[in-house]
Amino acid sequence: MPVERTEHRGAAELHKYYELYETIGSGGFAKVKLGRHLLTGEKVAIKIMNKKDLGDDLPRVKVEIEAMKNLSHQHICRLYHVIETSTQIFMVLEYCPGGELFDYIIAKDRLSEQETRVFFRQIVSAMAYVHSQGYAHRDLKPENLLIDEDHNLKLIDFGLCAKPKGGLSYELMTCCGSPAYAAPELIQGKSYIGSEADVWSMGVLLFALLCGYLPFDDDNCMILYKKITRGRYDNPRWLSTGSVLLLNQMMQVEPKRRVTVRQLLDHPWVMKDYNSPVEWYSRQPIGHIDEDCITEMAVNMKRSRESTTALVKEWRYDQTTVTYLLLLSKKQRGKPVRLRPEPPLCEVSPLHQGLQTREALHFSEDEDAVIVGSLDFCSEYIDDCPWVSVQQHTPQRVRGRPDGRANKDAWVMSPPVEKRYGQSPMEERGRRTTPQRQEKREKDHEHTSENKENSAGEKRDDHFVHPPPRTPMPNKKNANPNKNVLTTPNQNICVAKSNTGNPKGVDSGSKEHNKKRAAESKDPEHFEILAFSPERRSRSLDMAVTGDSGKKKRGGKVFGSLERGLDKMINMLTPSKKRALRDGPRKIKAQYNVTLTSQTNPDQVLNQILSILPEKNVDFTQKGYTLKCQTWDDFGKVTMAFELEVCLLQRPEVVGVRRQRLKGDAWVYKHLVEDILSTSSI
């Protein structure tokens, strides 16, 4: 199969089920983007890898995928979906908004013994489960632990894990992992037991949590290795006696003298203030099937519960798997077990065209609020809209199209029908749907004609009730009354040809008038097709829709993802806001990887950092308020890559500097960034 074809297929499948947003992480061979699963509305992290760039590390990715498919634990990052093409691999993972534990340690300088115990119990729980499944992680460090929305840890990066065929007691030979966390037997090139090496790494990690720095550290690798093989380190004075004892038990040079993970479960230091051992078993075993999730999926897929259960149990890590796992996650967090609403089998208006495709669906932060694409959102306006009428068609005609777009002949929109000014929406619904009121409608039509003659000086659009969001109407002088434009915020929207017959709900008293208007509407030049650009549609998740009043609507989107013609109108309406988004610093919430400053001028902070970077031998490229920085060795190889972004914090309203490590040793990066920020006097 041609490379281009498979590449396109993988990307198409990704965009079919997910909406992609900003990059939230990147490394040497991978990029991680924030995404949203369209069917459930849940946020996910999408890891994008290029096989060519991976090179010899490709087997590592395969190992990671296979391991994560077999692991399901409350303190292990969940794998949801895998998409592979001939050139790329997409891994859809559980989203952890708290970032790396490493950044949390830096932000806190060091953690208290009480907070450290909370985190360490979770680490012990995850590692006990991993070992029970026959795996050794072999790369345990703060960078490989993420913090979720509930402030719980999730273990990631199983690329270096091993599952010996003879069990965990089988000796390994491969020297891998991060040098500062590596056990002495690995550095010495000896055979080792994976679980014993993991305990040493857990000891180094515990020291980093309690102290804010590493027990074994040096810029010279040979000196670092000597420190590790000797196992000598200094305990700071603030450590309690219990902490010193536990660290000593975990970082024993002789592997057989080290405490085991099983012993850590009920260790006195670990049980302090809890009075109970660590619960290490999985609360979400892979074999368990939740009936509520199966029922919701069966209804959505129009299948029996038995066949849906059988499909889920295949665990292919495809759309079925991710849908089930995300529904299960919603249930465990107390959210409704619900997928996006399907269109009803009765009448669907042109306003809902395109909303039935998954690509066009956007969800708000509130679980129950659908911003665009929900029939619940639109139904309250449909019956109140005088220029919309519908014909019954089976929704399969729309959903059956391979491109997901609505069939242009599937729905019919009647020409505009004038109604009496001041008539209530309820009266209008009755006028359209109750044949017994025909005589009253004819009288209303005569009365409307009289009113039209008497109010010739009024604007035409005053006689209509328009569905929100309202689009600014053109001047009567320049308006084209025969041109119908449907500006529903959606990906693909078109106004179909009007039926020449008398559609259901059209006033029979206006038959002659409607025939004339319908004949005019046959001309294709009176219609426009408005399409959404996918690139412009995928904007920041947290931005709200701004209407013509300038006020933000709760949980909305930026209303501006139309083609160039309508974009000009939006530019005219809110030029200052668009300039601010483009030219000013971002406004973000306080995060662990944001350093607060005492200054209120972002330009001054940026200039101070720019003046310091050359002094620290740091190369950089600037894009707005973001600096992409790199350091090089004597052979022209990049040793460190990181980002610094000057931003505004929402609360408190001060200037901050967001930092993100992209490549290189975490603690070298920590010292360098701290040096840059302290020298900048910010």
C-alpha cells in the first residue's frame, strides 16, 4: 500500500474521532497534543510519533504499547487507542492536566513529609501492581510521573520496561534508564533483578521529593558513577529519623539487602497517619465489564448488549475500546454515562445539517452543556424560526455518506414566510402545524399585508425572529433579499435547493406568494455554501464564543471559524480582541511549571530574559512571547532544549514565566533555568 495512502488514512481516522488542540509536550521523537474525544467529550493526550525519526527506538515504542495494553491501574496512565500507519504511530492516552511531578517538586522547592507520603504511597501502589504483572519499569523518575485533575499520580513511559519470560526473578543484563536513578549493579554492568533495581530508583525518587535535589549528582558521569557505586550521600538536617531509615533501606548497594516492594506496602513510615497498608490491587481490572457503559454504547451503536460486550472484550484499542474506557472513566468520576445525542428519527431541520458528523462536535467544560452539535441546543430555536421548515427523511441518508457530510437533497428549506410582527413563537408554531386554524391564518396574512404597507419605512429584518447566534444584518440598501445564507457555526453547512411543492408547515394562504419565491430560489446563485476550516476550527478549548453583544457565552467557542468572507466581518466587529490574541501574551491559570514574578509589564520581563540568554550560551528563536532555547556541546549536538514563555496569570494578575523541558537531563535543565530567571531579576 502506498505510503501517502496509509498516512492519509491514519490522520483521517485521528480527525474522525478526535479534535486536536495545542501541543502540551514534545521531545526528540514525539509530540503530545491535547485532544477531545468527540463521542464522549472527554479530554485526552495524543502522542504523535514519526517512525523514521524513532529509528532504533521504534522497538521501544512497540514494547511500551504492548505493556500499557496489559496494565490497568488507578495510578498508571491509561492507554485508550492506538492508530498506526506506515510512517506514524498515534497513542491516545489519559490526560493529566497537572503536568510532571518533576515540575511540582521545582515549584515547591521540596515537599513536606506528609505530602511526600501521599505521593509515595501511590508510587508504591503502582509499582507493586506492575511487579505483580511480571514487569519491571526500569526508568522510574519524577519526569515519568504525571499529576491528574484529582492531584493523583499516574506512572508513564514503559518504553524501557521488561517482562522476563522466567518471571521477575529472572536476571536481566541490559543497562538502561537515567544514570542518576540507576542502581549500582546496572552501572557496573552486572546481571540484575528488575524489581530490585526499581526499589533503588524509588529510593532516589523519595529523596528528591523530600529534599528537592538528587542524592547522587555530578556533571562528570564518571564521578557520578563512583558516587552511586559507593552508595554514599548526605542527609539534610530537616529529614526525620524515620525518613533517613527508609532511604537507607531502599538505597543499599547490595541488592539482596534492600527492602522489597512487598515490605514497603506496610512499612511503618508508609503507614504513618494512615494505619493501613497500601492498596496495590487494581480498582479497574481489564476483565471487568461495566453494564451501564455497555448499555449506553449498545443504544448508540444500535446493537444488542451481548454483541456490544463481545466487541469491547476484543480489546483492539480502537474506537470501541476508547469509547468504553472513557465512559467508564466518566462513571468513576461521578459524571453521567452518556454519549453525544443522536438526531431524532422524526423531523430534522437544515440547521442540524453537518451537526451529525463527529468532526463538527464541540463540548464545553461542563459535562452536560453541548456548545455546538447538540439537538437539545438547537431544538428550542427551530420551531421559533419562521424561515425553516422540514421534511421527514431517514437520518441514515446523512450518516451513511462516507465523508460524513449531509446529502444536499436530504433536507429541504422552504423560502422565507413573513409573519405578523409581535406574534409569539407559540402562536407561530400553532400557525404552521395546526390545519384547523387555516381561516385564522388567511386573516393574519391579509392583516400582515396591511401592516407591511403601513410600515414601509421600517427595516425588513424587524419582521422576523432570528435564531441565535445572531449574525449582523446588512443595510437594507445593500441587502440582497433573494440570497439565503445559513451561518450556523459548524464544519460543513449548506443551504439545499428549495422544494417547489408546498412543504409541511407552510402557510396555505400564502401559496401564490410562496410559489413565486420558490421559483426564484431555484437559481443556484442565490445560495452560498459556508464551510468550516478544520485548522481554524481547532482553537483553544477554554475560549468562549463572543456574540454581537460582546459578552462571553458560558462554555462556548470562538465564533469565527468560517471562511475568509465572514472572517472579515468578525474582524470588523472585534479587531481589538483578535489583535490581543495574536500580539499579546497568553492569559493562563497558575500551573506548577510557571514561575511568578513581581512585575506587571510582560515586555520588560521578556527583554530581561532576552538579555541574559546569550550570557548563558543559550541559543534561542523567538515567536511572540515564547522563546525556544537550546544548548550545544562541542560537537554540535543539542544537549538541552526547553521553552520559556512570558504570560499573564489570571489569578493573581501578575506576569509569569512558563518553562517546559523538551530535551536533556531534568536536573541540569532545572539549574540552568533557575540561573536564567534569577539573573534576570524577575
